[in-house]
Amino acid sequence: MQIENTAKGLRRFIKALEQFIRAGNPLSAVVCEASGGYERGLVLAMRKAEYPIHLANAKKIRHFAKCKGYLAKTDKIDAKLIQEYGETMKVQGDEPLLSDEQEQLGRLLKRRAQLLKDQQRDKNHLEHCSDAAIKRSLKAHIRWLDKEIATIEKTIGKQPKTEAIQKTQTLLTSVSGVGSLTASHIIAFLPELGRCDHKSLAALVGVAPFNHDSGKHKGERFIQGGRALLRRVLYMAALSAARCKRI
């Protein structure tokens, strides 16, 4: 069946799931692919209806497609592919790791990162710009971005915090180089903290070196993947901590 990614379409999908289960069919999990936020409505609807849902990594789906020999790409092919991926990998429903407060905090932090990126881009453009009219435009836009960044940082600071979040933030900010903003990124983008060992956490962030060996050959270690936004923030925190320690 094909449904629209709307509230009405999701209600229709839930009814179809109910009929599917009543007919005696087992349901291990609903599987969907991460698609830049378009999957959010489905994930929330499944959790509210208490159906298990697994959010598959888009890169894993594409690698699976290559293994299966799928070259074409259409919505119908993708749906079939995701179904085969779920069955082959025997996926289970994801355990919700983020609270509503953490998800909202994450959205605000991502918006801040977007604004900072735009600000840096315009500053770079301004540095090499010789056209007076464009310079005025760039300066005006940078001033607007400065205000927006300040506003969203205030909003982040005023976000309601559960007792658990407050406790985690206090603990994190006790570490040299970790301020409230860095702590907020860890809380929003590393919910596995306290649930996984340090090696797993390093791999999730994208700072764990991976082997590249074959036989007697010892290749260079390298890092890849991980959560880029969090990695950048932690890198700056590490630099700050190293400088403070030297002083």
C-alpha cells in the first residue's frame, strides 16, 4: 500500500497495521530509513501507538542495495529494499533514548549550527568582496545572524530541564573545557552516555581509530563516520581544556 506522509496518512497506516496483526501476522518491527527529518512523523506515530519501529541508517541501506545488486532507485524499489533489509538483518524496535526535552534541545542546537555556518560563509565572502553594494548586504545579513544566534542561545539556556538532565549537565560542566553549551550538545546528541563503554562512545562520536590490516601488513589507523556536529564541539572543548592545562 502507499500512504501520504501526513497525519491522516499515518492514521491510515496504523489501521492497516492493526488489521495485519489481527489477521495473525507477527510484527517484529516497522522499519524506515533516516531521510533528513521526513521520517520523524512516522517514528512519533509508531511510538505513540506503541508499535516497535527501527530507524535504519541510510548508508547501511545503500550498501545493502549494492550487495543485492539494486542499481535503479524508485520509491517502490526503496520500500521493497528496506523490507528485505529488515528481514535479513532481523532488526528489532529501537529503544527510545531521547526524552522530549533532549529532542527539542537537539533541534535548537542544530539550528544554531546552521546559523553559525551561514555567518562564517558570509564573513569569508566579505573578506574578499570588493563590491560596495554586496558588502553592505553582507554586513547587514551578518548583523541579523548575530542577533539570531544570540536569541537562539538564550532560548537554549532557558530550555526546561528534567532532574536527570540537570544532574548530567552539572557533572559534565565539572570537566575542564566543558561549558554549558558543550554539555548541551552531549546531552542532546549522545544519549548513550552512561549506557555504553568508552570504546563504543568513541566510535559513536567518530573519534575511534579503526584498523586497516591485512596479513602482515599494518595499515594506518583512521577515523570515519560518527556524529559530526558533536565531534566538532568536543574538538573545540578539548582544545580549550589543553590550553587551560598548559597555563
